[in-house]
Amino acid sequence: MSILEVANCIKRFGGLVAVKDLNMTLNQGDLYGLIGPNGAGKTTIFNLITGVYQPDEGTIKLEGREIQRAKPSAIAGFGISRTFQNIRLFQSMTVLENVKLARHMRRKQQLFDAVLCTPTLHREEEEIEVGALELLKIFSLDTVAFELARNLPYGSQRRLEIARALGTKPKLLLLDEPAAGMNPLESQELMHLIRWIRDEFKITILLVEHNMKVVMGVCQKVQVIDYGETIALGTPKEIQDDPRVIEAYLGGA
Amino acid sequence: MKKWFGALAAITILIVLQLTVVDRLLLTGPIQEGPYIHQILILVGINIILAVSLNLINGFTGQFSIGHAGFFAVGAYASAFLVTTVGDQVHQTLSFLPSTGQDAVLLILGILAAALLSGIAGVIVGIPSLRLRGDYLAIVTLGFGEIIRVFILNINAIGGSRGFTGIPRLSNFFWVYLFVVIAVMTVQNLINSSYGRAFISIRDDEIAAEAMGVDTTRFKVMSFVISSMFAGVAGALFGHFTMYLHPNTFTFIKSFELIIMIVIGGLGSIEGSILGAVLITVILEVFRGFGPYRLVIFSITLILIMTYRPQGIMGSKSFLLKPRRVRAK
């Protein structure tokens, strides 16, 4: 069953066509890679799916429901969560609070409960905290739970961002260049982590990366974008041998 | 249970303070400057309500609003107008109550009207302007504050440029500090809840907040409205203390004074706002003796604090806001 279906999406910025006629189908449990050289439009595609931009033409469906006109916060509510290429944590909040925030849209407390500190609030806050700590433990961040997010080392900030995204209990997780700035060993570990997340949380993952090795190692299906256009789609093996992909990455002969 | 006990204790303490320190010592007692000290005490309380509420939108939600004096004015005039119009009727219908009781009912009516009207003003200003960010929002809110003032200046029914006279004195130490406690508790409880996390997430990173499912526009408006409602309450308490309102009290200078309080105290710290409100109000009074040099000394104090403590006296530290920790299981 397809969970995400992007059909004939076009996005223009003035005269520049950033995304040309994009088609993309993700099935339940897929680990789908989206690659392409710098500036190919990968992040724009992410922003289309998460509602930061709206496509000029075409539709985006999550489990059959059209979402291309919805606000980002509403789309997060439908079950799409993401991380950012340049890490966007809530810097002045603690590690724990960052993950707790992810539970915000599932809150049962009303403004009234919050102001009067009712038992409902206490119960829910405690539940949120227990859940958040469990999630942090999975990413071995529980020891730094009460540190400020901005004081974490780079690698931990990346992990925290993934933990926070998972805190919203998404059906589809979008990872924007998770291996950026990591050395080969760290990227290797990250690949294992990503595969493990997919199996453990039973979610679908869409991965943007320009580091070919990461994508080839972990994804079952890869779509290659260049200048906003899809130039290849297939298994990592097929992609690697595709002359158009080689040309896009290495330049024409 | 503990909570209600705390509330009851706070009310009792305030009543006792009102009856002993304020009534016996300051107003009719041996201290010659008693009434003056009393007046400063009240002003400090009103400024605390204003600063703490402004901190919710500026410090916690991170939206730079400088039109707080406008909401303060709306509350003051709304309450004064309601009380002077229906005052006699209320006194008649409630003639079976002692006069303190009648006054209390009247004041609460005024405060409710003030909160309601300022809240509505908050919605009207908030919905269009909170799409703007940073400097743009600051300019719009500044403009709004001035619009309110000019508007009031031209309505004859509420005194216009002559000022609003004949407002009964209904608020006193007890009422002002009761609402100080209510404002501080409300903001503190909010910040410690899911709502507070949403506000702070908007301040830290709006795009990430939206991606995590926080409807940023809605929460910005929410914090703006709560903030303006408390400004309105402060206005009602102010009008029923000074018994006279003039539009010139509510210029943007007042808004800036409030901004200074929360910045000096530390944006995003409730105790900071309280401290800032107390300091600025008292400093301005203490320096009154310096005559025309008052504002010069005041400015130098500000420059010194900002040079050596740019994050404000409290920073974003808070003793009231201990993170809740789950007991080991």
C-alpha cells in the first residue's frame, strides 16, 4: 500500500523551475533515498511534502488524503515528521524538553488545565516525561536529558533531532542530509541506526543525501534528481550504473 | 488540595497586610511619608502585572511587541467607564451588602470588562500583525498603541483630552497584590505546561516548531491575548487607584518603560520581570530628588546594567520554574 504519493508536482520560484513534474511513490516500510548534486532541488521537495512550500501544480497524498494545501503544523499532525539539513533544535530548551515538545499536538490538556495545574495536567505531564525519557534512552541521550540542547556535541544534536522527530509518532519520517558533517565511521553507524529505526518503529523513511555511499548502503529504492528533474529511479545497483547519473555527478565526457 | 491551601494562605496574608501594615501603619499611622510609600507600593504591583504579562509575549514567545501601554489604556478606560456608568445601580441593588462588599463587586465587574475588552483588542491586533516578525511587528504594535491613545483623546464620553475624572477609588493594596499573585501564577503554570513549551519553541525556532506540529500563528495570538488581558486588568486596578485617567499616561514611553523592566530583569524569567518592575519603579522615584538630571542618571544606570549584564539581572534563570522530574520507578 502506498503511504506517500507525489503526482506531477511543479514548483517555481520566479523564473526558476525548482521542481519539474515530480512523481514519487513510497510504500509502507520503504527506506527511500532521494539523491542528487548540490542545488538539485532535494530540500525543496522536502519542503513541498512538509507544507513549508505549496506546489504550483500537482498533488501530494498521504495515505490517499491530499495534503498539498495544508499548513506544516497540520501536516505534522497527519503523521509526517522531519529533521533539518542545518540542525534546528530548540536551543534554549533542555534535551528532554525538546522531545517533550514533540508530544505537543497529542496533548489532552486544555488551557484551563495548564493555568490551574489540574490533576489532568499533572498526569499528562508525567506521562509525557516518562515517554520522552524512554525515547532518549533509545538514542543514548538520557544521561544528558537535563542539558541545554545547544551544549550538545554535533553528533548528539543530530541524534536528538531524530529522536524529537520520532516523538511525534510519525508514519513517515523525512531525514534531510542526516550524514552531513559526519566522518565515514559515523555515517556507517548512522546507516545502521536508520535501518534499525525503520524496523523498530515500523515507519517509512525518506532520506535526502548527497553522500552516495550512505544512500547506496541503506536504501532499497533510490530516486536521482538533477536540476529539479528525475533522471533515474531504481535500486542502488541500477542507479550506480546509470550513465545519466554518472554524468550528473561527474560531468559529461 | 495543597494548591487551594496555598491560595487561601496567600489571600489571608494579603488581608492581614492590608489591615495592619497598610491601613494602620502607612495610611493612618505614625509614618509621615506613609501615603507616599503606599502609592509606590501600588504602582510597583501594577508594574509587576504589566511586566510579567509582557514577558509572556516578548520573553517567552519571542515576539517583540511594544504596544503594551495600549492594552493597559484599554483596560483602564473600559473599567472606569463601566464603573462610573453602572456604579449607582450596582450600589442600589447590592445595598444589603456592606460598602466594602459593594466596592469589591464593582471592582471585579470592572476588571472583567477590562480583561474582556483588552483581550478583544489583543485578538484584533494579534491576528493580522503576528504574521510579521521582529522589527516589523515592533513597528505595528507601536503604531497600535499610539492609535489607541489618539482614539481615546478624541472620545468626549470618556473625557477626551481633559482626562477621565470622577472614577471611584476601588482598588487597594489587597486587590493589586491579589492580581499580582494571579498573574505570576498564571504565567508560571502556563510556562510549565505543554502550552509553555509551545511558546518557547516558537521563540527558539519557528520553522522547527511548525514542523513539530505547533500551530505557530494560533499560539502567538494566544500568548498575545493572555498578555493583553493582564495588561487590561492592570489598567483597571490603576484607574481605580489614581481616580483620574489621562491619555498622556499611556504614551509609548510607558511601553518602553515596561520593555526596559523585562530586559533589565532578564527576558524569559518571571522573577526577572518582578525584579525589573520593582527596580525601575523605585529607581525612578528615588531619583526624583535629582530634578532634571533624573533621566540622565536613570539612563546611565541602564547603560551600566546592559554593559555588564546584557542578558539581564536574572538571565533566563528561574527558581520558580524547576523542571518537573519523574520520581524513580
